[in-house]
Amino acid sequence: MKKVTLALFFVVAGIVLSAVYAQDQSTELRHFEPKQSNYEGVVLDSIKIDDGNQRVIIEITNGDKKGKSVELITGLKISENLVGYQKGDKILLLSLQDPASNTETYYITDFNRTNSLFWLFILFAFVVLIVSRKYGLNSLIGMAYSFFIIFKFILPELLKGHNPLLIAILGALFIAPVTFYLSHGFNRKTSVALISTIIALFFTGIISLIFINISKLTGFGSDEAFFLQVAREGIVNIKGIFLAGIIIGTLGILDDVTVTQSSIVYQLKSSVRGIGDWELYKKAMEVGHDHIASTVNTLVLVYTGAALPLLLLFINSSKSFGEAINAEIIADEVVRTLVSSIGLVLAVPISTILAVYFITPSQKNTESKIYRNHHI
């Protein structure tokens, strides 16, 4: 019994000592991890050296190193297709400080594009305000609200591992009413468009869910999905995020379709006296057919443009069409495009029917009396 007790003592002591040693070793490793710092800088001079690389002199313009000049080799061979660094370029720097040797190494991570993006946004807002005036201002406010909901609600909740489909639907319900009424006014036409959008979005979500499962898509069709899964230690539902992306992306396009169809119905009703509901629906759908064709074509071209380098990569490879389209990175885009297109097509008759139905009885009766008096 004493021998067993003694053996257990040594086993427990060994486990405890191993844990302490591992903790100490982990602490020691953390102690010697390089310290990372991010800085902004401006290129003072750049010299192309013999092997095609660049020797760049940079002045740091922010933080505790402001005013310090550093010189480094880019390690990037300059060619016609690669942009080199020139005097005056604003760039982003990563500093790695080694605690053991107390040395500091700098790397250029990218160009600093903040100013160019800012001025592009100013130009965009200026054009919107000049052309649309108060409606443009309201749409800009709606856009800012959408970004607020996306970055303060949708993205944080997705990172926490909550149900992506539920978060996407809630986000859409937060975004749609505010942006619709801000952009198009608080009226019956906008209300019809809003209801139509929610119905079409519901069908889009159901069809997306069905075909994502039938197609055995996992959502890991991009490198970003793998990085996110590793960064969040597997708590994020990547397939659900793919589905949520389809819903949110479709929401932005449905606005145009449903509002246009609703507006067409109300314009036809006010300009063609005595027109019946069925005739009104048919005339509105004639315009809707053109709208469907142009919108679906636009959607396909937008997705093609976004995935153009990827498509060129597959065309350049030895893979057959069947092999290429079965790759998940391509299948993701096919499903996204087709499902979104189905939602857009369904939105046209849905919004047209609801717009015809929700014309007030008093409006119908008044117009019918005017029509009869005119023909008596």
C-alpha cells in the first residue's frame, strides 16, 4: 500500500512539475516574441538596384517613431505589371522588434490609399447630391446607416459564432425599412416595395439554403474563409456566412427592382384612367420583363468582373469545363449568381401584384366614375 501511495505521489508530482515547466517555457517564449508595431510613412527616395529590387528611404510620419528615416530593400522585383515605390508615395510599415537582440526590422506592407479613397468618396457624394439633391442626401444617410448596422451588428454577431442566417435576416429587417423610406419617401409605393423585398428575400433565403446543401458547398471556396476559421478557432459557421452573404447582397439589388415596379404601377394607374387591375398588371409586367433582362445581365457581369482573375486562371489551366465548374471556388459564384437572379426575377411579379392590390378603393372608385362620366 505504501509503495502504491509513493508511486502515485511521484506520478502526481511529475504531472505538476511538467505543467509548471510548460507554463514557464510558454512564458519564456512569450517573453521573446517579436513586438509588432504599425506605422505610416512617406518615400523620400527610391533607387532601382541591379537585381530589379528597390532600395527605399522612408520617413515615418506617425507614432513614437515620427520623423525617423529608415532604409530597406523591398525584395520585390519591379516589372511592367508591378508598381514600384516612387518619391512622395505614402506607404504602411510593419516594425518587428526582437527583444533578445534589441534589433528592429521594418517591412513595407502596402501603399497608404486613405487619401485617394477619401477623395473618390467625396466625388461620389458630390455627383449624387448634384443629380439627386435631397433624395441623394437621404440615400447617403441610408448608406451610412447600412454600414453602421453591418459593422456594429452583423459582423460582430457573426464573429461571435451566432447563427448567420438569423443574423442576416435581422440585419436586413433593420436596414431595409430605414433605407427604403429615407431614399424613396414615406408613402404607399415605398411600403409596397418594402413588403415585396422582404417576401422575395424570404424565397431567396429558402432557395439558397436548399441548393447550398444539394451542391454540398462548405463555404471554404476562398482563402479568407480558411483564415477566418483559424483566427476564430472554429466557432464561426463558414457555410452560414456564405448564405448570409447571398441574402445581404441580394437585398441591395432588390431595392431597385421592387421600387421601380411599384412606381410603374402607380404611374400607369394615375395616367391611364379607368384601367382595370388585370390590364394594369399586364402593362406593368411588360416593363418588368425588360427590367428583369437588364438586371440579371447586370448581376452576371458584376460577378464575372469580380471573379475575372479566377476565371482566367481556370481558362489557362488544363482543366475541362466540367472540372472547373465543380471546383467549389467556382461553384460558390455560380450558386450565388443564379440564386440572386431567381430572387430578382420573383421580385418583379410579387411587387407588381402587391402594387396593383394595394391601390386604395377610394382611388379606384373615383377613377372609375371619371372614366364613366367621360364616356357618357
